[in-house]
Amino acid sequence: MKIVRGMKNLEGPAPYPVVAIGNFDGVHIGHQIIFRQAARIARENNGTSIVFTFEPHPLKIIAPHRMPPLLTTFRKKMELIEACGIDKVICAEFDRQFADQCPREFAGNILVEKIGVREVVVGFDYAFGRGREGTVPYLRKMGETFGFRVHVVEPIHHEGQLVSSSHVRELIEEGNVSAAARFLGRYHSIEGPVVHGHKTGGAIGFPTANIDTSKMQIPGNGVYAVRIRHRDRRLCGVANIGFNPTFNRDRLSVEIHIFDFAEKIYGQEIEVEFIDRIRSEMEFASASELVGQIGKDIERARALLGEAK
């Protein structure tokens, strides 16, 4: 899959461009249906399937105070989009000038003139242009004006609930990562560099890798069974998210104890998949009581990881 970052780096029109448009944070099962439909239409017409998305997230420019933590990093988002069969991603630089375009300018200047779009695929709630003035009916009108077809993917429901990034985020914030996985079509993961922590885990016999996740949507406080990707290796472990009340910490931390692992990996990137929640965060009367509970957590984590697909 080819990734084009910035409209200035866009080359000439590709063969029969079929474009899926949106922000697509999380790349949940609803987004995946949009991508696969675009890929299918492009294949049927010997064309090119394209995802048109934005960097940074539009809210970071329009309303930074409302900007939520991201469900996916840029790298992960690209990996997931590629898995759906997309040929190219155009990642537009979202700035104030881009945000101030009227919907007709976006349709005519970008979709038609710069991309040469033939067909567009969007979700039912898609809106575009200045102040989100461009509705789906307006996009259809622009299609009639400029000569491209518009396909709208209707609302996708799972377990009686509308599939959306906001609902996935709510589940993750609650710590219900197993339910979030069903809406994502995969386990929620976070990634970041391993940083130095308080060294408490090592002192009690369970060394941990602390991750910098300042820009990512982390699950609610508690203990989780996790899988870890470190370079080309897949590892297993248990994660603790919280404030370590037993040791009176005042800073939220994400600590991963990796099973049967003793390497120093400070500064290196790891990805952590959350398989299931084991328990809430607890305060213990002593370090020895905490050690006993960690042993039980590890036993439970191994069982959950053995059952997970």
C-alpha cells in the first residue's frame, strides 16, 4: 500500500480512483466494511482503492479541548487499512485553511481535480467541509454535478449497539476490553516507548516495562491479561494500569510484566494488546500481600491468554 502524506506529494490521477473518506480513528468493524467496499468496487473496475484521511485529527485544529486520546497511532491505522485491501492512503495535512474550505471546494478542487475520483464510499454520518456543512445528500448532489458515484454504508449494529469510535472508546475507558474487541474486530492495543518507572516491580520480584502512552486511549484502571509485540516477537504478560495505591504513587502508569523475560528494553517501542480484564486496582496492606495477589493475577492471565484466539 502506498502512503501519500500531504496533498503536495500527490502524483497524477490513478486508474479509476474509488475513494473512501473519513478520519477512521480505531478502524473498527464499520470502517472495515467501508474499506472493503471501496476495494471491491476498485477491483471490479480495474481501478485504485484509496482512503482519504487526515493528519492530525481534525479536532486537534478545530477544537483541541475536545480532542480525545487516539484509539490508533498513525502506524497502526495504516497497518489496519492495508489489511482491508486498500491500494493507497492519501493523508491530507489538516490545518485551518483546509478546515475553512466550503464543501463544494473540497469536492471540486480535491476529489475531482486532484484525485480524479470516479466513485466515493462514506459512512452514513459522514460530513465534510467548513463547519461540517457538507452532508451526505450534499455529497450526492456534488456527485451529480461533477460526475462521480456516491455509495453510503448504512449504520452497522453489533450486539444491538451502533458501531462507532465513541462507543469503542467508552468500553475501553470502562476497562471492558473484551467487548471493545468485538466492535474493533481485534484486540485494542496501545504502543509506545519503554520508559523508566519507580522500579517497584523489580524490587518485589516482578520487573515491569513502563510505557509512555500520553497520546493513546488507555483502558480504565485495573489489571489485564495482555500480549506484547516487541520487534518481531510475540510475548505474553500481565498489565497494571493505575496509581499503585499500595506505594502511594500520584502518577498514572502503565506497567507490563512480561512472562519469562529479563531483557532491558528502555527506549524501545512495544505494542500491548489487551485481551481481558482480570480485576480492578486494589490497595494492599503490605508488599507481601501484593506479591501474593500478583501471583494469582499471573495465573489467571496465563489461563485467559491460553483461551484467547
